[in-house]
Amino acid sequence: MALFEYFPNYIWNLSVAIAMESGGRIGEIVDMCQPIRDAARDGADAGTPEFMKQWAAMGNKLLELADEDEAQGRNFSASNKLERAALYLFTAERMQGHGHPGRTETYAKARAAFDRSTLLGKLNRERVEVPLQHGTMPALFTSAGGEGPNPVVVFCNGLDSCKELLYWTKLPHELERRGISTLCVDQPGSGEALRLQGLPVDPHSESWASKAVDWLEQQPQVDPKRIGMTGISLGGHFAPRAVAYEPRFASGAVWGANHNWREVQDKRMEREGENPVPHYWAHVHWAFGAKDQDDFLQKSNEMNLNGHMDRIRVPFLVTHGASDRQISPKYADDLYDQLVNSPRREKVIFTAREGGVEHVGADNMSYGLDLLSDWFAETLGGHAA
């Protein structure tokens, strides 16, 4: 199993792969990518305005087609098109540098399309706001339904994702099938929290994860004794840290380990490993609220889980891709080895036999999706069949 590599640089291919795994249609993706194939040869950063132009144009076309469906009362079809319009617009926005012309407007259009799709498609996701010490944490709640109260999983972003992309991993859908609700969060440093409120990354993820637990405990459909936590990519730092310091979590997992992200930054400065987004250093300065590189490195010093994982005393699952080009699989070993007080710890490294070998399974997310869903069904009292 390998990443679909249409372009001559990893970062653009990663964005295409994420879009494909999130529900994009291959014909539409080819139509967006063909005109910018030559632009990709200039490097991941240089051609991003062209990338945004093509992907936003497809998003806008789908918005028009959705309008036509809605005018005829075909709301479900309109919702389907709005889902892809939002996906392509979020992808276009994600690839731009902070402050790039049109980025703010593209993000707003993507969010509006997503919310409209929720309404027209009668989709099982509710936009909520979790109060924080400063500002709020926007989130999407997918209910398991039934009589309840049900278990629930808090699902957090990585460095450059958003709650909508978390929803499109289909983890909320698979957990719902297993009798588990999901809260996909835009934690500080990501999604709306960063873009609309200016809230930077907090390495001490328990500060906002605990607020999510507070909110969930107030929901009548939630069983407060069965709350799990997971995260994708850099969420592989935030989730273990939160579970270590918030004793109300009953189970945890990572979709990609990120045990010592501070060390990864040193390697990236030496040009070791691939970056997740164009304009990488400008992006992390923005996400961390740093004024320059020295300030960023200082702020990221605590992005290191060494010395903290022995605090975890609940079941914990570690997953990683064997061929991850961003984060070495050795960090999965480090995390697993330090879970010495977990009553049930498991480590799964996805190999070429099944797929999901790239960063967070960008080549094939289905294996990570199945495993995490079953893990929480088993450890939170859901059902896997």
C-alpha cells in the first residue's frame, strides 16, 4: 500500500490523499490537479496560490450545483455536493500561508457549506461550543442515539486539521454504529479556535480536554464514567497527555504517535523528514502564537511526553504507520514502552500487508478507523458486532 503520488512533492500529495480519504471524488480531484501539475515542480510553497485557485473553483461550482438541487427540493443531493464543496474549500484554505489573500473568506465559505449540509442532509452532527478559561472550543457532537446514556470519545486535531476533517475520517460514524458518541473538537491552536479566536496551542492538553469532560458530564445522553480520548497526528501528543492528567478519562488511543514533537522540530530544522503543510515554519509560529523561531522553540519545549506516561492507568492503544515520513515509528515504541501502569496497553504498527503505512494512514485510513472504533467499543462498553 502506498500514497497516491500525483505531484512531485509530498505535501501536495498528502493533501490530495486526505481529500480522497475524506470523501472527495477522483474525477473532481483529477480535474483540480491537472492544471497545477507543473506548478508543483517549483516546490511545496511556491505554487500554493494556484492550488487554492483550482480547489476553490471546484468548491464554488459544487455550491452552485447544490443551489440547483435545493431549488428543486432535492435536499439530500444538495447536502452531498455541499459536503464535497466544504472539503475542497477547507483543503484550499489549509494549503495557504497565514495571512494569504482570500484565506479567511475561503474558510468562512467552507464552514458555511458544512453547516448548510448538516441541515439539508439531516446529518448526525451538532455544532456546540465548549467553554474554556479563555474563549470557547468549537466542536461537533455526534450522538450514538438510543435510550442512553452512552459512552463518548473526545477526538482532537493535529497541527493543521479541523473538526470537519475529523468528522470526515468517519470515526464518528463507526463509533455511532458501536453505540458510542463522539465530540470532535477544534482545540486551541487548530480550526476555529485558532482562526476566529486566536487561541494558540496549549502543550498541556488537559487544560482544554478537562473542559470537554466538564461539558460532556452535563449532557444527559452521556455516561460520565465511560469517556475516552483520542487524537490524530499531533493529537498523538495531546491525547496521551490529556489522559495522563485527566483521571476522568476511561480509555485512550492515538492515531499516530507523537511522543516527542519537540525533538521532531530539531530534525525538521536539519531537513529530516517531511512537513505536513506548506509554509511550515510560518504555520507553527501562528499556531503557537510565537513571534519568531526562538520563541516557537521555547514554547514547544514541553511537547514531549517523556516522564508523563506512567500516570496513565486506563487502557491505551498506540497505532502508527510503518512508513510514516513525518513522524518516526520509534515514537510509537517510546509511548508504548512508557505505558507501564496501563492495565491494557496495545501497540499496532500498520505494515504493507494491510495498508495505512503512511502518516496517520493517509494511504488508507480504513485500518486505523476499524481498529480505533473496535478498541473503544471494547474498552468503553460499546459493541463491535
